[in-house]
Amino acid sequence: MNARAEYARAACPHDCPDTCAMRVTVENGRAIKVSGDPDHPPTQGVLCTKVSRYAERVHHPKRLTQPMKRVGAKGEGRFEPISWDEACEIAATRLGEIAQRAPEAILPYSYAGTMGLVQGDSIAQRFFHKLGASRLDRTICAAAGAAGLRYTYGASLGMLTEYFAESEVILIWGANPIASNLHFWTRAQEAKRNGAKLIAIDPYRSLTAEKCHQHIAPKPGTDGALALGMMHVLITEDRLDHDYIAAYTHGYEQLKARALTYTPARVARICGIEEATIVDLARLYGSTRKASIRMNYGLQRVRGGGNAVRAIACLPALTGAWRERAGGVLLSSSGWAPVDANALQRPDLIPGWPKHQPRIVNMNQIGDALTNMGDAEFGSKIEAIVVYNSNPVAVAPDSAKVAAGFARADLFTIVLEQFQTDTADYADLLLPATTQLEHLDVHKSYGHTYVMANLPAIAPVGEARPNTEIFRSIARAMGLTEPALFESDEEVAAQAFDWSDPAFNGAGWSTLKDKAWIKLDIADAPFANGGFRTPTGKCEFYSEALAQAGLDPLPDYLPPYESAEHAPELAARYPLAMISPPARNFLNSTFVNVESLRATEGEPHVDLNPADAALRNIADGDQVRVFNDRGSMRARARVSERAREGLVVGLSIWWKKLAPDGRNANEVTSQALTDLGGSATFYDCLVEVERA
């Protein structure tokens, strides 16, 4: 090893529940290797294939390393370099003029390009709040599930990942952890070796489903019905923990009445599976308290997603599985981390707050928002958009409408990016942002109960700046003087959490910075004696908050918007349901431009059941066109029984410019929102497929 080589400790920033601890080998100021930290218990020294190649991404030959302004038409992606001073002056002039006249005509657009609390939404949020800009409803991924948990448990809370290894039954529901939750899969495999039975519930026979003892493939969007059918069996066969129900749940009698309407025969028709499958699943689940459920976000990306999560979350309270540390359910553990959102984001900076609250724009409907020229309901048209930590032209639904909005000649667009993405091609100003190895940050996790520190391993590449510094620079150029806009990353990191929370046991930012991670102090079986964070302190089968909002207070099954049940005429024209789960080698649209990973993934493809392929005269390997009224995409057909009959699976999500036809799966997805949380309905989508 070169004498000048050294290690730095970092945290993976990407939208994954594992939030791995990383060791970065630095030589002569350059990151030459990124590996998993063996000292971090959740990571155990192992990174996924994508992040193990993170150094390729940091030092990619096409990294953006200097500010640029557009010189071609929007969407062409032609730019010329400028100085930071000129870039900040252009941004300050344009944003300042709009802010003075119509501040809500400015919209930030960001999501989880980094999960970091500092580089995510600290100085950026403070900046937009100070301007009085429109607020963004950041709901594109997980909001339906989060709402379902909030109305049931009081927050995004669940069992501790390490104890899945002790479970006797594990339901892996709407999840493909081999591709998207590697360290949970390690625990599940340990349980399997110890005799546990693993059941995958997924319309698609994923890599994970292939390695489970049983795969149950319901129709997309019917998971809520399946959970209610399981309840029916648990109740009628008295596989319940009556003491737990009496002491720690609210609304059992109402839930019982609802569940008894979901007979196995009815649920079998809804889900497209055998009646005996439902009965056997419920009996297996109810046979032990050491029964655990790992949900993931795929099952809540449909009309009834919030209700589906509520229904599944009720199951361990019915059987008393919460009494055991190896029992319960996990969708997200993020609520265990005591984040101080008000200190980070400072909503009190909004002029006139809280009496005046700027409008909220749902990020899933950015296509409609950008093409709306202003009306009494929507308000003034959006005149400026600032995109960071996201690539909406590729990842937002109803993609053709999104691109049309970004193509508006009168829309002033700033994009903070590491690469020239599909969205970057539409920028007026393209500003180079640092990667995780070049800036400071702090992280919580939604898959384990550690909080993490990320310290810069190398200097910024070229002229790249952290998101925080970019917003400070623009604020300075605008002549803003609010001290909160100019706090350092260290100062912001120190405000990220409520350090007085008992979970920290007296630790603070200095401890986290020194140790790189802190395990939150949470009981092994967190709900063994109740203690839910709901208004009643119990698992709320019946939610008074939902009732007061005019919504169904009990979990129920809502058929997908685009289904034969709900829209028979649409289903007659577009009889195939399409889902677009993550490809193993991509993470949302991140890593698509890393050549080694894209080469492994090959080309855009869709999986089609042999029966559906035969009806359409499609052979394995054919180029096909997937289409509906919103748009179309082309892909290579893989004819396989991994897709249940009536299902098309397009593993995603490709940059459009790197797809052969310049399109991806979001050409056909819709801007419709979920029942709870206002989330995206990516998997609530009917299409037809034909040979291209």
C-alpha cells in the first residue's frame, strides 16, 4: 500500500434501507476504493454491487465539475462553462425578481438523491422558506406507507432488523431484498438455515421469491384484500392473542366485523390466487409468535396503498407477535430516529408563518403543475424551478407531460447535479454538486436503528460544491442576511437530531462525529407492552383521526384505479397490469450512467407471461412496444413465468437518453395519487403490449 494511502469513514447516501457504513481508501487525494465497514453491525463489511463501485461514480469522466449555462434549446443539453460568480448572479437576479413579485411562482423540487439530513433539506429548505416559495409535497416514494403506519402505530416504526434472524416464519411482502435490502436478506437467510419458513408475496417471481420456500403471486394492488383475508382466518379459527388485543389495541370489534366480510373465497377472486393458499398462509402465520413481516414500498404504490399497509400492520397485533423480538413487522424504522425537522428546515422563516402558509405542490403531479398556466384553483403559474437530489424528467410519472413542462421557454430552471441527467438537459443553469465522499452529512436509516455520520474523504472534484454551499452562495448573491442561511454544515449537523431524546443516552453531535455511528437505545421487542405512538397509545385498528378527516377509520381493500374491478372499459382496451420495480444494478435513476453497471443490466426489457405472449404472437427476445393513452416505450421481451398471467414487469428505471428509443417506464405511469399520503401510483397502471 502506498504510504500516502489512508482510510476515511463514510455512510452510503442512497435511497435504500441498509444505510451502510463505508470505508473509503484514499490515495494522493483520490478515492480508489469504497468498501463496507466490518465494524458496523448492520453492514458487516458488505456493500451491494452498485455502491461497491462508488469510486467509479465519483471520478467518472463525465462528472460535472464547473457551472454551466444553457446555449442550445431546452432538452438539447448544450451548455457553456461559466464562473461561480456569474452563475450565482444569474440565479440571484432571476429568483430575486420573481420572489419580489410572486414568491409562490418559485418551486423547489428534490427527493432522495441523497438521504442526508444536511445536504438534503437544511439550508435549501431554509432558503426557499425565506423567499416564501411554494412548498413541495415530497411523496413520490413512501408517503402512502408512512401514512398507513402513522394511523396505525403513530409513526414509521417497526421491529429491529437483526431479530429477523430468530424468526420462525418470515413473510417477505412486496419486497425483493436481494436487489434492494441486502443486509435484511442476510438475516432472513440465517433464519432459513435455522429452520424458518420464508414466504414471498409478490406478483412477480423476483430473485428473492425464487429463493423462498413459497411464492404467492396476487394481482398487483390486492395486498390489502389478502391481509384482510388472513385476518378472517385468524379470527374464525381463533388464532389470536386476546390478552394483547384487549390491552394494546383499539377498535378490535370494528376490525373483526370488517375482516369477516373478506372470506377466503372472496379474497381468492380479488387476488387471483387459490382459496387454500390464503387459508394456509394465515394458519402458518398464526402458528407462532415468532412470525415477522418485511414489507417494502412496492405494495403501497397503488390506489389503496395506505390501506394495504394499515391492514398488514394490524396482523402482528392480532396474533401477539409483537410480544417477541423476532415477531412484528417492518416497513420503515425511520421514526425511531429523533430528527429535529423544525431546526433543520426552519419553517418559521416563511414570511407571515404560521398564519401564512404557501401553497403545496405534490411532486407526483409535477407534469400538471408545470403545464398549468395559472388558474383560481392552482394559483400563479410556476415561473422558476430549482431541482436538486432528483431527476424528475426520468423518475416522475406521466413522463411526456413532465418533459413538456420542463421544455417551457418561459420556465427558469436551475439544476444541481453530479451528471448531465435527463433533467439537466433542460436546465438554464447547471451547477456541479459534490458526491458523498466530498461533503459532510448525517443520516438516519429506514432499515436499521443506527444514526450515521459522513465526513468528507476527499476534496470536491473540480469546482463542485455541496448543496448547502450552493444555496448559501445564491442567498449571498441575493443580498439575503438571515443568519440561518449561512450556518456551516457542522452547525447544521449539530441541529439535525433532538439529542435530548432518551434514545441517544446523552450522546451528541461530537460523539457521532467521533464514532461514525450511534445505535439508538430501543427495546428489543419495542411493542411487547404496547407503547405505540398513536393518540390512544395502542395499535389503532380503528383510527379516530381518519374518521375526523372523513376517511374510512378501518383498513379496507380499494381496487386499483386501473383495473377491471374499477375501470372495466379501460381494462378492455389495456388488459395488462404493469409494474416497474428497481433493476438490481440501478437505484431509481442513480448508477444508470455507470458503464459497468449498465452493461450488466444490458438493455431495457419487460417480462411477460407465456400465455400473454402467445396471445400477442410475441416470442422471447422480440422488441415490443408497451403503451397506453399516456405514451409508450420499447423494450426487449423476456417471456417467462416469473411474471404472473396478466402482468408486465419492466425493471427500472433507465435514463431516457440512455434507452434506445429515448423513453422509459414512466411514459405510461399516471399522476393519480394514493388513498393516504398523496403518494405515487406507479404500479397502478394498465397497458397493452405489441411486437414493435
